[in-house]
Amino acid sequence: MLQDKNIIITGAGSGIGRATSELAASYGANVLCVDLSDAVDQTAAHINAAGGRAVAVQADVSDEKQVADYVAACVAEYGSVHGIYANAGVGGGGKPMLELSVEDWQRTLGVNTIGVFLAVKHTVPLFVEQGNGAIVCTASVAGLRANAGGVDYSASKAGVISIAQTVAYQLYGTGVRINAICPGLIETGMTKPVFDAARERGTEGRIGQINPTKRYGHPQEIGEMACFLLSERASYVNGQAVPVDGGLSASHPWAFPRS
């Protein structure tokens, strides 16, 4: 699916980013794994040990120079860039609206939204010059409808969806595609508190029960969609926000909070 494609994946140190990096490598891609955490070294090491090809880079995706540097590192290592998965994200301030500070908003938007913008900004010139390229971004069902995340997180992911839709038209006729994935509830480091609390209560089996698939998702399931959208198999998919959520966003049911 991605044979000999040079792919950058951010947030590759864990969760969806790590799963996608490993899947992309298994599909033949040369992967540049990016993360702020040094856990990204483990992702690259695991890929290389399995016979794939990966290089790890530590970077802050909200810092423009570091973004430019990781894109340049991919070109230096592999000769070109064919696709990028701007996946790195944070969970937001985790507070009620009135308790959020400007600093909370700046951190959430800096990673989740500006980090995606910078990934786009610094890869698009390469893609346009070569006449092709695929950009995939991690948004969220929280960016589609209410009650799937805090206000700063939800707004940041709605921004990612808007970036994908708007940039698709700004790249009219270039051969470059951009899409966003909207995961539902996936077990990752970001959602660990939800899963830990449910396991402590003995209610793990109820996690994800409000979607029609009646379960939560796994990082590999998002990774499969990302690899598809990065590949030529998705050559006619552009400017879309694709939910991978077990059907949750078909309705977004909401339980009225009990006092």
C-alpha cells in the first residue's frame, strides 16, 4: 500500500502515532517518526528490528523551526517526502469552561491546531513541486459535535477539520490531497484516565457502549485509516473529515448529567 513511500508521522512515540508508524512500515513505507518524548526512539527501534526502515526525531510540533527541521530531516534521510500524518495532540486543559486559562487554550491550540498548520505549511511546497503528496491530520469526533470533549479540545479539533477542508481548495489542481481523521474513544495514553477509572470501578465492559459497535477503538484501527488515506488507494478522497468511531458520530447520544 505504501511501498517505498517516505512518510512523516508525528506523535509517533505512543498510541495512534506509534501504531500508524508500525503499520506504515509494514506496508513498505520509510518512516520518519516524530515526537516530543524520547519514547519515539523505541518506535523507530521496533520498526527497524522488524525489518522496516524508520528514523526517530524529537521535536515540538508547535515550534515552527523544529517543524521545518523534521521535514528537512526526512528529505536528508530518504531524499523526498511523499506524505505526512500530522497526528500529535494533547487532551486539552481538562477543566470546565470557566476554569480554563488563556495558557490552557494556547497550549491546546498550539499542539492540536497550530502543529497541524505548521506540518501543512512546511510540506506543501515539496508536494506541489513534485505534483503529488498526501496530508492526513488527526481531528476528533469532538470537532464534529458537542459532548465528546472539553471546549478547548473540541475547538482545537474543529480547527483541524476546517484546515483540511480549506486547504484542499487552496491546493486546487496541484495533485496534493489533505484529509482529517476523526477518532472516537480510542485507548491511548491520552484517554488512560478514563480507562483506569472504569477498570477500578469494574465497568470496563461499558466503555464505548453508546456507539452502535458497542465498544471502544484501538490505535491500529485509526492507523489503518491513516495508511489508506496516505496511499494512492485514496486518490479520490480529498478535503474530508472521516469519522472512525464505531458509529458514534451518527448520533452523538448524550446522557443528561445526574445531580
